[in-house]
Amino acid sequence: MTDHHRHPHGAFVPEEEDELRLPPELKGRLTKFVLRLQQQQASTNISDDKRDKHQEQRHQQLEQKIQSLEQKCSALEAQAILVSVQQLDLLARGMAWVCSLSVLGLYLYLTGRFTSVVYHLLDDYDDNGDNHWSLVHALWFSLTQGLLRGALWFVPYWYNETTHGALHRRFEVFAIAFLVIARVRLCRWRERMFILVDNDETSDTNQDKKQSIDDDDDDNNNDPLGTAVADTIRANLELIPDDSLLKLDRQLEFWRDRHVQELLIDRTELVDLTRRLIHAATWRSRTNETSSVFQVPKVRFGRTEVQMPIVTCGGMRIQQTWLPENIPLLSPSHNSVLAGDSQRNLKQVVQCCLNLGLNHFETARMYGTSELQFVDALCSLMDEGVIQREDFIFQTKVYPSKTLQEFETSFNATWEHVKKLGYVDLFAFHVVSKESDVDRVLSDEWGGYEFIRQQQAAGHIKHIGFSSHGTAETILRLIDSDQFDYVNLHAHYFGSYHGAGTPVPGSDDRHGNEACVERALELDMGVFQISPFDKGGKLYKPSTKVATAVGHHLTPISFAALHSWKTLGMHTVSVGLARPSDLDEVLEAASLYQDAKAEQYLQQAYTNLEQMAIQSLGEDWYKKGLLKLPSCYDKTTNGVAIGHILWLHNVCKAFGMYEFARDRYANLETAAWDDKKTFEENLDKWASGNSGRGYIAGLNLDEALKDHYNPELAKQKMAEAHEWLQKATEMTVEERKAMGFDEAYSLTVWEDYCGDQTTISAAKVVLQNLSGGWLGINNAKSRADSTKRAASLRGSIRNSLAKTS
């Protein structure tokens, strides 16, 4: 018996060298089995080869199908484009035919009227003669009229044949252009919608992150103040309107970043800031509580003896449109304006202002439909018995046109609106800025001032003043004439607009309009500040530098208002209100008017801003850079607004106010000028409210800068300002931030009804009125987007509250 090794589990296995002995039958069966296996393996190999070939064939077939589908898709796409072009062509042809037939119909109507007039003239001629009416005369008249009408009706056919349908083709081109522009605008609208949806999702994510900051701080520091900000917002969430909630969120985000990144505000101060902003945002919830309704303080408005609120409701941003009402075919009808959304919004703003004691409303003939809308809103409230005529102060302004007849026509058009109110409390000659304007208003020969005196004697006007965007010299001429009861002018902490960098007569160490304010107060004139939060620095979109320097105890808007009231002694500041929420920051500023701490906050802001300016500009330039400069009315400047350009450079470099400076420089860059005309002729072409031209490379200004302390540095800064601010320069957000030109936050929540003043154009205004608000300027989408963002933010806050609970 063969020896075996025992398997660990007990089985016996043969040695490797042992031969396996099997019975013959079994061995034969195994041999056959092995042969079958080999045959099957061989057939399997053949099958694999066939399968590979089959797969390759299928792959080739799929590629062919894909190519076929691509060709079909290309054909379909080309067909779709062809159909689109054909549809565009058909629609354009239809529009062109409508235009052509309309013109033809108008022409035929006018020819009919013309022939009728000729017929009646001939009839009158016959009546005046000796011939009596007879059948012959009737036939002669009819034949004459028929021939004339036939000749006139032949004109369109003749014109069309000789010009080969040029007019109709022009209509087709116009229609195609209109349709293409509409299609492009639709595509852009869809793109903006996509971006807004994406931004909303991002905003929700960021909001959730912001809501968790305090909670994370609590976990790390065990400090209960971390959740106080969120708790304060949640406790007042239902009282905060949508627009105000968005503004509050943006300001808190800015200061929260200062807390987290730069430690410029501690936790307790952040909570106090939150409470203050919420209080400012919830003023409407307190208007029904008579005992706690805040009333805007009032002061004596100079010799007018009018009790003037320290804040004025300006009417330059709230109207339906900027389009003047005297343009045929384009101007909107009064009924459509007064029945629109903008009028309901304006009436709501007026009602809110009156409830708060802010009862001075200022508008102008130049402000599109503003004058019409304010008068209608105030008359409606009087008819409803809500107010009496003596409960409010109404001010309007009319530009002193070159001829007395033009001026009287403009005033009479204004009076057609205003006579419903009975009288105008404050009338002003509007935008008396250029030297030629001043000469005209002060001239006895013009007669406009005497005409207004007659209106005053008739009881139509109570007090006469003027408004100006001019230089210190031109404004002082008007003030010193002692013919006016009050003045509207620019004098702001960050500069005097067109008065910045212009000389003060009799002084070598001053510039700008502060001297004008002092002189007006000496003569007991009312002093009204124009646009402190827009032309005074675009403070509703403050730069990071300005917001940080002013500090968290004041907003830039509060700082600017307090500077006007407390430091300059001005009586009222005009705020261009476009919606009720624009009152939030204004009322906060007014509430600080009698606050003992306001002076402390103001002085700290002055210190911070002065240090910032000296550090950026150097002490010599800070003190002397804008002194001893000629105005743009001086021939040595060749019309270049040297002081204005250097001022814009200052506010950019020192305070980071890039967007504001660029808006202002655009007016200089587009100023009309023709080198073939005389200096005086070019001055006459300038708009009264925006005089002066921008920097001109290569222009010799040595004579103009001869009295400046550093002419070469002034030239360098002008060239640099032009490089920064010209229209061709586009800076990215990162580039602006690197230069210190970044924005802190925006308090604009939706576009004004009349359009954003920085992007508005004549074309947009015309399109707005031609299309009934569908094209050009249409703020409906902007308002809807704002509501959507506010709802998303409110929902995020509520969700965070539910999670916390």
C-alpha cells in the first residue's frame, strides 16, 4: 500500500510523485470530457472574435447616426434661424405698412382739409364779387377742387415712384432696428434674471453665514452678547418694511465685517448700532401713536419769517418722468401720469412727510412732471380735509430764459398748475449759475425780475429767491444785490460742487461757497442747502473710507446734515426723496439735531477725516491745493474747470469717493466746446447747471496756474484725475479696492421712477414715454426684485429663529 501524508483535517493525499491510477473506462470518459472542453474553448474564442467585430460595427453605426443627427440638428438650427429671420421680416414689413398707411392717411386728411379751405376761400371770393351763385359756378368750384385734390393725391404716388419707395424702406429699417433692440433687451433681461436668481441664492447662503457668526462667537467666548444682534432684529422683524430691511442688512454687514476683520467696533457697540438702525427703520410703526410721533424741528427761515423744517422734501427724484410736458406727441398725458404708480408713491411720501412735520415741498419747472404731481397730491389732501393750505410750504423754480417772453411763457405754464394751491410760498429763479445768467437777472433791461415782483404784488408769490450751481463769485454777486429773500446753494463738507476750487473775492486763503453762506446769513436771508446727500458726496453709497472715518455713531448722511446745521448754520437741507424708506436716515439725522452727544460725534468725525486727508494728500496740498485758482469763466483756463477737477482728485485720493467723482467728471467730459468759436460763444453754449470742461492734454495752462503754489503738481493731479475718471477707464472691483476706492454699502433699494440719475439719458427718457414705460426706464422689475430679495432675507431670519428655538 502506498504511503500517504495525512492532511491536517484527517484526509489522505497522495505524494506529488505518485501516479494516479484509474480504471480504463473512467479514464476514457475523462479523455472525451477533456476533448469536449477544448472544443468549447475553441468555439468560445471564435465567438469572442465575432463579438468584438460586432461591437466595432455597432460603434461605427452609432458614429454614423450621431453624424446624421448632427447634420439634422444643423439643418434644423439653420431652418429655425431662417424662420426667425422670416418672422422678423414679416413683422417689420407689417410695422412698416402700418407706419406708411398712417402717414398716407394723415397726408390725405391734411390734403382734404387744405382743399376744403381753398374751396371756402373761393366761395368767399365769389360772395364778395358781383356774380351770383349758379350751376356754372358750382361746377367750376367742384372741378377746381377735384383737380386740386387729384393733384395732391398724386403726390404720394409720384414720390414713391421717384424715390423707389425710400420712405417705406426707412420705415422697414426703423422697424427692424426696433425689433432687434427689443430682442436684445429681452435676452439681457433673461440674463439679468438668471444672475439675480443666482445672487439671491448666494445672498441666502451669506445671510445664513452671517446669522451664525454670533452663535460661533458664543461657542468660543461664552458671551451672550453674540446673539443680541440677531435677537434684536428678530424682535422687530415684523415692524421693519422691506426696503428698510435691505438697507439695515447692508449696513450691519459692513460694520460686522469691521468687527470681525478690523476690530473697529466691539460687540456692545454693534448691538447699540443695530438698535439705532432698527429705530430709524421703524418710524412708520410709530406714526399711529400720537404721543411718540417724532416731529422734524423747525427754524426761522431768515427774513421770510417762514417756520422752516430743517429737512425739505426735494422733488427731483420722485416724478414719473424727466420729459418736459410741452413736447408734442412725446409728453405723457396728465391723466396717465396722475393715475400711475409714481403718483400713488408720491402721495404716500407727501403724507408721511406731513405726519412728521416735514411740510416743505420743493420742485421746479425743469423737473419733468414733478411740479404737476406735487400740486395734484397736495390738492387731493386738501380736498380730503387732511390738511389746510397754511399747513405746508410750497416752493417752485423757473429758469430765467434769455428773453422776457420766454420767461413769462414758462412762468405762466407753471402758474397753470400752481394756481390750484392759491399761491407759491417760495419762488426762485432757477440755476442762476453762469455769469451771463447773473447779468440777465440783475439787469433792469431784461424785465424778468420786475415781472416776478408784479406776480408778488398780485398775491401769486410770497417770497423771491434764487438757486445756483455757480462759483463763489457769481453767487456773492446775487447775494450782495440784496434783491432776494433766500438762496438755494451748494456748500457741503466734502466740497461746494461747482464752487469748489473757485476763488472768493477779496480772500487769498478761502475757496468755495462757505463764504456765500456766511454773507447770506449776515443779510438775514434764508439759506437752503441743495442736494447734500448726492452732490455733497453721493452719501447714500458712501465709500469705505468715509463710512469708517465718520464712525458707527453717525451715518455719513447724519454727519453731512449735522455739518450743514451745526457748523455752517444753514436752515434746511433738501433731500431728494424717491420712496418712503428714504426718510429713514433723514429722520435719524433730524433726531440728532438737539442731541447733546451730536457735537461730540461730529468733532470726532472731523478729526478722523482731516487726518485721513492730510495723510493721503500731504499737509501742504491739503491746505493750499485749491487756493488761488481761476474759475472756468476766466479766459486763461480756456474753459477748463481747474478747481473742479483738482477737487475731484482730492475726494478720490483722500476719501475714496470714486463713483461720486466719476459721475461729476462726466459732466465736464461732455461739455460742449468748439475751437473754431470764440471763448464767449462757447460759454454761451454751456448748460447753466454744469459749466466747465474737463482736462485737455497738451493745453497750456501756465498763465492760469501762475498764482498757484505748485503749478506742476496741479497739472500732474489733473492728468491723473482724468485718467481715473474718464469714461474710457473701467476699473474692476479689485482694482478699486486696491486703490481705496471701494464702496461701503448702498442705500438704494430700487431704481427711481424717473430713472437712475447716473445712468439716465435722453434716449431712455424718450423711449420710456413712447413705450408707456416698457422700454428705456422701467422700474417695475427693479421694485419686484427688491421685494423678492427682502422676502428671501426675511425668510432666512425666520428660519434661523426656528433653528435656534
